[in-house]
Amino acid sequence: MHICMLAYTYYETDNRVRRYAETLVRRGDIVDVFALSQKAQGTFQIINGVNVYRIQERIINERGKFAYLYRLLKFLLRSGILLTKKHLTQPYDVVHVHSVPDFEVFAAFLVKLMGAKVILDIHDLVPEFYGAKFGTNGNSMIFKSLVLAEKLSIRFSDHVIISNHIWYDRLISRSVNRSKCTVIMNYPDNTIFGPNNKPPKVSSEFKMLYPGTLSWHQGLDVAIKAFARISEQVPQANFYLYGDGPQRAELEELILKLGLEDRVLMKGLRPIDEIARIMADADLGIVPKRDDSFGGEAFSTKTLEFMSLGVPIIVSRTRIDKYYFNDDCVRFFQPESEQELADSMLYLITNEDARRRLVGNALNVAAENSWHIKKHYYLDLIDSIVRDSGA
């Protein structure tokens, strides 16, 4: 089959998009991906057999609603033009569109008329995501407009993938028929995130780590303040933040204000393979999300990845994390509680037996939720929608 993926993201750092694309290539499909570029990247590259077209550069610094929307619309236009051109020379069987935004599916308008099937993969619910990013609520006209866009995007699509079961219930209650929607979580690929990839300990340094977007809903300011409360008691511990995002400048300012510039170390984005090695070398993972309308229901990829690598984790007790995990496999703390997070950090830094117990239980959870076990749901879906079309 010939499949195209449209994703307003950096392909190299997006585990979900890469996992889908490379799984298809490994079974013999041809896969093109239209994605974003970082500064100084080339416009085309073959990565593990996937044809990656970088059609728009992005710096993650959006502050205003309209600046963010403008960039999304520009990507919609560019991807739609390129998709149509390429389809005319070598037709696509499936166009797999990764949201955010939902309306990116309309880039496939012409190729759908010419016979391609369209999957909308909703990584994040756009109304809730936008509301958390820009401070709108469910009663606002913007929120209601985004729900309408969600419904229209789903109606246009042939099938919808949603990233967790809480959002599945939300989506079928307002926008989609149950038969047209499938839950496929962001399961870790054990060839990248596996316990055998954890290196032996060679340093006395205790490494705590957060890898991901530097956004307000991730609660990183809470984690930095919590670490400040215990830093003098654990001089061997340092806290590493890998990633980029709109809160980077504020977090750097907070680190300086607390005098932690030598203990809380800000790093940039890294490709998936590299970040997996960095995560595997950590002694403790930190997932400090806020329990707001978006962050509290967004499943964090990092949690299962840390589990798969044999790294113990501290997790904010959000609605989504309570749904999937318990105290046997993660150390919970009350969202936004600096003191409770600080206590949890200190407890696990100084208690090796507790870390081992969490890792042992978490590895069992991760083994049941690996991409190796779950990938057939995606491959069966791809095959079924093409088969049903008579292609």
C-alpha cells in the first residue's frame, strides 16, 4: 500500500507518528510523511525507510491565538497542495492525518474525492487543548466553534483513532459514532524503549529527568520548586529537562531565581532514539502534570516509556493516570503540591528498595502495553478500510 501521513509535528521527535510509519514500512508499505522542520534541517530525508518531507519550519513560541492559527492554516494549505500533486503521480491508498489540528483532514479533500481513505488520529482533543493553551472555557464561542470543527473533521474522515479511553467516551458523547472510532494509545516500541536498553550505573550522580514539551499544563514549575525544597539534602541529585516549548523562558528564569542553574539543567529537543538512551540512563522519571481540563486527561507517553526502560517514576495523580495506573507501579503525588512532590523525590532518591519495587511492577504493566503486542489493532484497521473500499 501507499500511505501518506500529515503531522504538524517534528517527525524525529514524535514517537507516535514514527511508530506508525516505520511499522508500515517494515511490513512492506510505502510511507510518505509531511511534517515540520526545525532550523537548518533539510526539506527531505529518508529515515528508517520512511520518506519525510519537511514542508514548514516552526519555532514553538506561540503566545497569541491568531499566531497559532495562522501557522496551522499555512501548514494545511501547503500539505494539501503537495498531497494532491503527489497523489496524481502515485495515488495514495490511505491518508493518515495526525491532529492537532483536526481540520488538517481537509488537506485530503481532493485525494479523498479521487478514492483515498482518510484516517483522523486525534492525539489531543483540540477544544480542551486550545482552552488550556489560551485560557478559554467550555462556554466560550471559540470552544464551541472548535467542537463544531471537530464534528465536521470527523464526518469527513473514514475512521477516527483516539489516544485514550477517557477521551473516547468524551468523543462518542459529542462528535462520533462508536463504530467509527478506535482507541489506540501511544504504546512504547520495545525495540527503542526496552529494559535491555538501560545502561549500567557508572556515576554517583542521581539523575532525575523530564523529557517532553515545556508547557504550563506539564507542571514543570511545580517540579522545579519541589526540587528546590530538597536540593541541599541530596547534593548528588540533579534534575534534567529535555525538550522545548512556550514556557522555556519562564522556566529558565525560575531556575535562576532559585539559584538552581547548576542543578536543574535545561536541554533541547532530541530525536526519539537519542532521548530513549537518555531516559534509560535516568534514575528517576518525573511526570508532574497539572490536573486541569486538558492535562488531567491527556495520557503522557513518557509514563509507559519510563516503565518500559525500567526507570521508576513519580506521577501526578491526575484523572487519566488514576485510570490506568496504581500505587504499585508509580509513586503518586497530589497535582500542584510542591511539598508532596518534594517528599516523593526525597523518598525515592534515598530508598533504593522502593525504586526496585516500583520498577518490577511497572515492567509487568509495560509488557502488557507494548507496541509489539498492540500494533495489530492499527494494521488491521488500515487493511480493513482499504479492503472495504475495494482497492
